[in-house]
Amino acid sequence: MRKSFRKAALIAATGAMLAGTAISAQAASLYNGQWCVENNGYWFKLTEDGSVFLANTWYWIKDSDGAIRCYYFDQNGWLATNQTISGNTVNEQGQWVVNGVVQTKTEAETDYATHSDLSTAKPAAAAATTTTTTTTTAAASGAAPATAQASGTAKTSTKKAYKSSGAGDNPANGTFTQAYESSRISGSTVSNNWANFTMTFSVSGVKSDDSGSGTDFYIDNEDAAGLYVSYFPLDKYTAGNTSLDSFVSSYLNDARGYKGGSNAGTTSLGAYTFRQLTKTQATPEGNYTDHCYIRQVDGTNYAMVISVEQNGTSENYLSSLNTMAKLN
């Protein structure tokens, strides 16, 4: 999808406190943002071009009616609705609820993001069922989502915020010669019969994504580069056009793709040839350069997109990606 400051910086503003600790007197609106809607659902961007957005975190947001509610955004930045995440429930509007009651905070209780230029498509506020939590600990307020309890860096942080290669489009319902399957992970080795590859990573922490978003697997490190593998139909941007060149060109112009990047030509990663995209962002700590690798999955009209996102280190995963071999 896009460029940003890494998730640790974004988790900072959730504002929920650990049980037994005092409420911060410096709670404040750390970001201005905007709700956006696409076919996959809602997301919340923090910059006009959509290059920085909330992802993989609970977050308190001050909505247009002035209420501050907590929402969960998945790894790819999509708003979670009508589901339970780590024991915490969100309703059809994505708002955290306890026993069916939407939870809110006051400006004095929490850091939060304030939306501006709200789209009319933003989920409507459930004012009739909203109550304000005024207790001073997470335990007393009905146990705020655990991932929202972290405190961290404000928006002046030099850390990159979390970004993603894109939500992808889950090919599970597609018809292929080789039926679609998610990758199998054994230790640090990942294999996939449908996409016909196997490779072994030199780092631990390879995780599968079972959200159905189209992201297959990822490596998400706080202090190192992240790696995300997703699948997209080649005609995602132009109906009926399954040209890899057309997909790459459109992906470079998509705010939730790789907008701001450039086409670096082709490169070999193990047994496959990929189109390589690069994107560089200047930060107070120096330049961060991200890489994206795209190939067509043989026998399908889907693109495999590998996004490597730098976060304070020069990790590029090339040694691991070069172990990519065909299974058949």
C-alpha cells in the first residue's frame, strides 16, 4: 500500500493506561486524519496523500460529533467491524464495545487522533448507545484492549510508522489450475504450492495472516525492516487488462499501493524474475529506502507482491529472498 511511520509510533496515541497507573495529564490530539472508504472497507489516513495511516493497532479517534471512540485497524490498515480481536469486540461501525455499549474517552483521559474533512461515507456514530468511561485505570474501565495500553512516541518521532504493501485481494474464491492455498510456515521456511515457491528466511518471526485480506504472510519487527507478501488480481485497476506492465504502472500511482515509488526494472530472486520498485523517504535519521518486488503467479491472473519496508536498519532480506525456489 503506502509509506509511513512505523506502527510503534502509531500505537503511542491509543491513550489507554495500564491498570493501576494514573491518567496522563498530557493527553492530547496527536494527529489530524481522515476516514476513507474503498471496496475493502474503511481506513484512516493521517496525511492528505494517504502515505501515513493507522494499521495493526487500536486507536482512539475523535469523530465529527466530538466523541472519542476506540477502533481497531488490521495489519493492512482496514477498519475491523463485527468481530472480536483478542477478546475485545467491535461493532458494525468498528467501535470498541463492552456488553454492547460503545466505549469513549474524554480529551483529558487519552491521546487520540482528530478527523478532519470527514467523508460522508464514514460510519455513522452510535450516539444512542455511547457511554463515557471516566475511571482512571484500564481494569476499572472494563479492560481496554491490551494492545491499546502501550505508550510510545508522539508524531514528532523519527521512527517510520507502519505501512503495508497493500491489503491485497484474497484469491481464495478464484478458479485456478492449482487451487489457491495460503503459505505453509515451518520455522523460518515458507512454502506455497499455488504460488509455486519455497524460501527460507534468516530471521525468525515469520507469521501468517488469516484475516482474509489477501496478505499471505509477513515479518513485522519493531526495530528492523518488515516484509509483507500479498496477492492482487492483475486487472485490479483496469477491468479485463491482465498485463503485468499495466498492473505495475497502476500500482505505482495508487495511494494504497506504491505511490511515490519508481520502477527499478527487473531483478532475479532465486528461481523467479520480479519487477522491482523502490521508494526513498528522507528522515532526520537519514534516508529510508523500501523495495517492492512483483511477479505474475504462473497459471493465474494474480500478482505476487513482496514489500520490504525499512525501519532504521538496512535490512533488505535479499539473502532470504534469493533462496526462493520452485516446488514443481
